[in-house]
Amino acid sequence: MSQSSDTPTLRFSPKAVAELESLKTHYPNLKACILPALWIAQREYGGHLPPEAIAEVAFRLKRSPAEVQGVATFYSMYNTEHKPGRHMIEVCTCLTCHVCGASNIVAYLEKKLGIKMGETTPDGMFTLHGVECLNACDRAPLIQVGDEYHGPMDEAKIDALLERLRNEPESKVVALADAIVQVHLKEEEREKARQAAASVQS
Amino acid sequence: MGEYKLLLRHSGDPSYATLDGYQRQGGYDGLRKALAMDRQQVIDEVKTSGLRGRGGAGFPAWIKWNGLPKEKTKPHYIICNADEGEPGTFKDKQLMETCPFLVVEGMTIAAYATQADVGYIYIRGEFVDAARSMRRAIDEAYRAGLLGRNILGSGMNFDLHIHTGAGSYECGEESALMSSLMGERGMPRLKFPHAPLPTISGLWDSPTLINNVETYACAPFILANGGAWYASIGASTKNSRGTKIFSVSGHVNKPGNYEVEFGTPLMELLEMAGGMKGGELKACVPGGSSVPILNAEACQKAIIGYEEMMEVGSMVGSGGCMFLNEHTSIVDFIWRTSIFYKDESCGKCTPCREGTRWMFLILDRIRSGQGRMEDLQLLEDVCRQIDGRSFCGLGDAAAWPVAGALKVFRHEFEEFIRSGRSLAARA
Ligand SMILES: Cc1cc2nc3c(=O)[nH]c(=O)nc-3n(C[C@H](O)[C@H](O)[C@H](O)COP(=O)(O)O)c2cc1C
Ligand code: SF4
Ligand code: FES
């Protein structure tokens, strides 16, 4: 069956559709759902927001793709530019971390992974990224990987963390997006989404 | 004076994050009392308490609470600003992780006083643990009839949602936060007197109350024990009442959150945090990256209080207190500060967008050893062009640390320019 030319290809899972339906009840209009819907999309599209993801969010919220793209690009946690590696390592280089040795952490990670800040390892496993204060400065120097904070970091802890992440099949970028979607939803809304997911599996 | 654990009293007890544990420690006494009063009485208790906003500006809380129309013609909204992005600050994070019900109860009290129908907690995207903790608390509160319809049989209805950010410091600014919550880029909106106050026209043009996490967390104590009781804490200061949580970081032995009574000397806070590490005290940024830096001498004199901190040339701000030891290069520290503001400027207005870039470029030149003496004057000029001329507070916040450092540590900038490197680096 052919879809009309303005209907983009839709990739949201039944679970995602159920989540979005619940979110719509939290706000007086669809526009306010753009940010949470982008989190759903970032999870559904494997950790980033290609133009098709933007188009799908726009379509589902009855907004224009240009508007949704404009919103998405304002925020640093939406990966609109390119697909990050399976795990994104965010190194805080802001004030407290800076005076507590963040540059050593950056240098060690760059050496160990053989890439510079902003780059992804050739195997697509890790992306290194510098960030501003993650507001856990009591644990400086601090690193964020997906939904986890790690600090204070040193070389031994970095070694152990990388080792664990290499054996972690789930993308931490996707895990973060999913965690953020889940905190938006009430108990019964999460249950509804679970049922929607289960109904297609059976 | 000194440490005074009110908000953080039970923060070490994991059961305090459950409804049972919370109520065992007197949780929800404040809301029960509030619901038995009329709305204006609740606002009057907050007025008596002297509570001032803990998000940075120290604006009297009751004025905002009192500012929403008493005759309701539209939905009323309340927002909790949990975007905590000011470098050096991590108190809201801990409050949400360990005392989530203080925030839920505080917001419910505020909702009652302002006739709000719906509340949103705007939590920064990175704070997953804090958001999960708030989620569990909200779910539990709904289950127990403490949120939703007919709360505690009082006839009051209040829905509370979590909305997360997605990486932007500017979204902590209240009008930008509202833009973001409404599904837009996180840009600030026109302010009073050019536009109505948010208490009249905020979210979706409806009356809106916005307060910081810590501000709401004070409300249960004020209602449970009375505004006069709260105002007796910190009474030695000019106009600061109650306690304040300081997030202490930098070169100290025990970084962490410490709650003190207003009127406590800054040096006592340093002692609580285990004293200096790796060298003598050189400087302190007492209230988050936006506030002017103090030298060791000023630290000795500084008393924690909104007016008292201004007397020594800085501010309480959000309570992000960074202590720096003698081996720290102030030029390098301020250079790093300038990167933050350059990157986080939303770009809407010229003084901030261009000014933060120029401040960085000049500081970068100095730091790389290519600085000229005239650069210091130039930096001061740029600060003056930004301060008070920007569309929102981020511009001012970017100028203050630079202007402050040039005043207090000018000799270090001069020495750096003369020799091409810093005093600290040579030491
Ligand atoms: C650039 C900028 C960032 C801000 N970030 C925050 C923040 O992260 N959290 C916060 O509570 N207030 C922040 N504020 C202050 C808010 O605009 C607002 O004053 C506060 O939410 C009011 O709450 P309060 O009265 O309880 O302090 C920021 C202000 C500016 C100008
Ligand atoms: S001062 Fe201007 S450019 Fe800077 S963040 Fe505010 S509105 Fe944006
Ligand atoms: S400076 Fe790194 S967490 Fe605050």
C-alpha cells in the first residue's frame, strides 16, 4: 500500500507510539511534546536523529520538519549531526574538573583510544566528547557515559570502565534516551507501553 | 551559626526517599497544615519566613506566590527549576536524589497557595538519577492520594509532570526554560516591564510560578513549623533567613554539599569541607561560576548572607562554592570560565553573543603568552558593554567573573602578560 507523499516512513515501535500518546496528555498542545518526542526518536533511531527521525516526529506532532529540526539543533544532547559510537564518553572539562586534572583524563583517553576529542573509534565503539559542567563537581574529574556518572576518575578507573563498556552490548547512548523517556511517564503509562510492546510480540 | 541540617538532615537515610520513611520524619505535616489554612494564610507564612529564592537571584519567594491572580480565569501553572547548570553547583541534584518528597510536598503546598492545576519539574537531561528518584516519589505520591484528584480529601486537584532538558545552560534562565517547556529553542522571552510578569502571563500565557528546587524544599518546614520559626534561623544577618546548601568543590579535602545557617563565616564552610588540599587558600568563587572571585583576604572576612557577601564583593548566587589553592593560575581559571559562557550564549542578542566571544579571544591571547597590557583595559570595556545591556542574565553572568578577577587579581594578569606565564606556574 502506498502512503501519501507527505507521510514519511514511520519507524516508531508500538511501544514508542503508546509512550507518545501518553505524553500528549501532559501538555495542552502537541508542540510541547517536541522535546520528549525527540528523546523517543533518538532511542528508536539507534542513538541519533537523522532527517527521517525529525520528519517522523514532525509528522506525529503535526509540526513542520523545519520547526522540529530547528528545535533539535539548539540542544547539545540531541545527536543531529552525526551518529555517535555505541558509547559516548563525555568528559567534563569545566571549572572544577579543569582545576582537578580534567586535561590528564582527556589526554589519557585520547591516547588509550587513539582518537581526539570529538572523534569516534574506527570500530564504532566509542565517541569522545568534551562537555561543560555536569554538576557533580564533588566528584571531579567527572565522566558521563549514557545514564551513568563516574568520578573522581583516574587512569585505573578509566581502564576498568572501558573494559566493561567494550563488553556491554547495549548502546549507552540509546540507554540514556530510554531512561529519559521513562522518567517522563507515570506508572500506568509505562504499563500501557509495556502492553503495547507485548501485544505485537505475541 | 555553622552547619545546620534542615533540608539535608535525613539525606543520608535511604528510606527518606520513600513515602513511609519520609512521613516517619514528619513528611507531609506541612501540606496537612497548609490545607487547613486558607490560601492567603499560607502565603503569609512564607512571607513571615523571609524565604528568598535559592536559584541564584535571592528574590523574595512570597512576592511571586502572591503574584498569581486570586480570581482564577485560566489554568495556573507552577514550575520547579531543576535545570541546575551553574558550574560548581550540585545541591539540587542531591536534594532530588535523596529528599525527593521535599520537592513534591513543597510544590504541592505552592500549588495550593497559587491555585495551580498542573506542575512541571524541568530537570536537566543529564540528571538521570535525580529524575528517576523524582519519578519514584511522584508515582508513590499519586498512589497515596497525595497528587492527582482530591488530595487528602481536600478537594484540591494537582497533577505533577517531569519534563527534561536536553543540554543547554541557558534553559535554567526562567523565561528560556518556559520556551523550552513549550517545545521551542531555549531562548529567553521579553521581560517585565516590556512584557507581563510570568505570574500574570507565563507558560502558555497563563499565570505561572517558577522557583528553584531548594526553594520549594524549604516550604514543608515553613508550613510545618511556622514562618516565624524559620525566620529565627539566620537572624544575625541583614536579610537572609533560614539555611542555604553550599556545594563545595575544588581543592578541598571533603568536597560535597554542606548546609549552613545564614550568618556563618565562609571560612567555617571551608573547615566543614575538610580544609584546603594541596596548598594554601588563594581564592574562592563562593556562589557558582557567575559570581565574582574573592581573594584569601576577602574570604577571611566573608559572612554567608545575601547582603553580607555583597559587602566583600561577591554573591551567594546558587551556592556553588569553589575553593582554589595557591597553585591555581587565575588567568587560566578565568580563561576556562570564558569558554563556558561563550559556548552557552544562546546567540539571541549581540552584546552577549559577540562579547562572550571577544572575552574568550582576548583571554586566550593572554593565556597563550601573546597578551598586551592594553588587553586588560579592552577586557574591562567588553565587560561594560555586556553587563546590563544583554537580553537576559547570562550576559551579566559572563561579565561579572571577568570584571571581578581583573579587579582582585589584576597583578596576576599583569605579571602573566609581562612574563608570558603565570605566577602560579612559576612557583
Ligand atoms: C543564565 C541563567 C541560568 C540560570 N540557571 C538556573 C538554574 O539552573 N536553576 C535555577 O533554579 N535558576 C537558574 N537561574 C535563575 C532563574 O532564572 C530564576 O531566577 C529561578 O528559577 C527563580 O527561582 P527562585 O526564585 O526560587 O530562585 C538562571 C538564570 C540565568 C540568567
Ligand atoms: S544574554 Fe543574549 S545571547 Fe546571551 S544568553 Fe541571554 S539572550 Fe542569549
Ligand atoms: S566542573 Fe565538572 S562536574 Fe562541575
